[in-house]
Amino acid sequence: QVQLVESGGGLVQVGGSLNLSCTVSGRAFSSHTMGWFRQAPGKERQFVAGINWSGVNRYGLDSVKGRFTISRDNAKSTVFLQMNSLKPEDTAVYYCAASSTLGMPAAGALYDYWGQGTQVTVSS
């Protein structure tokens, strides 16, 4: 009933930029937070950033502060993750997720809907 589709990933060199997008379609649902997660091979899933419907942001990783920016366009039902000054350690599959819980959770278990993921590869 709810579908999240990510796009915008790709191969970029160190220092480059990418802008990920996540478009939500299907029935209306009362999501309080849209989040971006990432998972690198052999590593645990990490909460990257979140944004609620009031526009309040949260960044889960110190390593992305100042480089990544989360935003949303309500008219397009789309959430964005602008990534600048990319580093090899940013290489991962990035997932968009929606949480129907209160607040702005960082735990993946508190998110109800997930996109298919988009690959981001940062090469030297």
C-alpha cells in the first residue's frame, strides 16, 4: 500500500557529490519521520539522517555532519539526501525509510516502510 523508491545513487570519486531522492507513493499514512540509512558490506545498518513533517532534522553520524543535508519536498512527496565531499567510507547501499512512531527514531526496527536501496560507491 505504501511504496518508497530511492534514486540518485551511482559511482563518484572522492570529493564529489550526489543527491539521493526518495519518492513515496500509495495510500496516505501518518509517518512522523523519514529517514536515510546506509549499509556497507559486512557492516551493520546505520542511521544517517532523519526529517519529520515539520522539517526538523537529525543527523545520526558525526562523520556526515557538514557534508550531508536532508530535506523534503512535500508537493512531490520526496525526501532528499544531498551528499557533498564524499569519502570512500560513504560507500554503501542507502535506504529510505518511513516511521509511523512519534519522535525521530534512529533504530531501524522503528521504521515501517523501506525502499529498495540505491548504491553509492565512492572511489579513489
